[in-house]
Amino acid sequence: MKYSLIVKPEAELDTLKSAKWYEEKQKNLGPRFLDEVEEKLCLITQNPLHYQVRYKATRLALVEHFPYAVHFIVEEEKVIVLAVLGTREDPEKWQ
């Protein structure tokens, strides 16, 4: 079963800001970051229960090749992305 995906505006903004930062550091790195996040979102929607609950009901999925994680919850048949944060950032930042 594939779950529907809801990305909170704050999570989308986190992702775009991070992509912009990567693009400023190296040409084409921003789009690569976005591709990796998109790929992780696809994997999450296919099997969200595969990922561990890290705090309360929030699950965490690490983004390939970048020190970022997708923070999400599962409600019925929906995956709700709460944040996309660097692994060194405080996860309570968005709570």
C-alpha cells in the first residue's frame, strides 16, 4: 500500500533553504540535494513503518549523501512531513 504524502510548508521551506545553501557552495549541488530528498520521500511513502520512531510518534529517515533527515508522522494512510533538518540541528526547533 502506498501512503499519500503531505509536506508541511515549514518542511518545504527548510528543504528549499538547504538546497539554496548547497547551491551557493557548489554548482548543481542544490538540485542534487532536492533529488535526494525527493527520492527519500518516495521511499517513505512506500513503507513509512520501516523507519524508527525517534521521539513521541515522529519517525526519522536519513537523506542519502547529505547530513539531513526527514522528520515525519504516519496518520492512517497519510505520511505527514513535519521538517527536513540537518542532523546537527535541534529537532525541537519545529515542535
